[in-house]
Amino acid sequence: MCTIDIYVRVYLAKHRKRFIAEYIKENFSKLSGEDRALTSKEVMDMLQISRATLTRRIKKGKLKPVNPNERVHRFLRSEVVEFIRTGKGVNYDR
């Protein structure tokens, strides 16, 4: 791995929360409103993570799709925003 790649990865890791906050600010109108269901792609964009990381977070219970048995996952916007705020999974005792 090139030294520049390492510096880029470190920079991105240090500033990830700021990037996420900027994304939410830029897309607030799209994200606000009723507690709509987000697609996996929208969640990956919001969290700036890969599909593999999203899958790991689902398996660990940090994110829970509203339709867990379906091939295409949907997530409640409020739960994703709560995950961003706290960095922890949402309590799913409903």
C-alpha cells in the first residue's frame, strides 16, 4: 500500500463524522419529513460505508431493516439518524 493511501485513509477516518454531518445538512430536505423507509443505497450514502460494512452492521444488530426477510432492505430514517448521533445501535425492544 502506498504511503499516500495510508494518509488518505487516516484523514477520512478522522473526519468521517464531519462528512456525515455535511451530507445530512446538504440533503436535509430529502431526509426530513415523515419517518420514511430508506433504501440500502441511501443508508450507505448517509453513513459513507460499503455494502459489506452495512451487512456487518445488520448482522451485529446495530442497524435493523424493517423488512429483514426481504432481499432488498429498507431502514427507518429515524433509526439511521439515531445511529449517526449515538454511534450505537437502536434499542429494538418494540
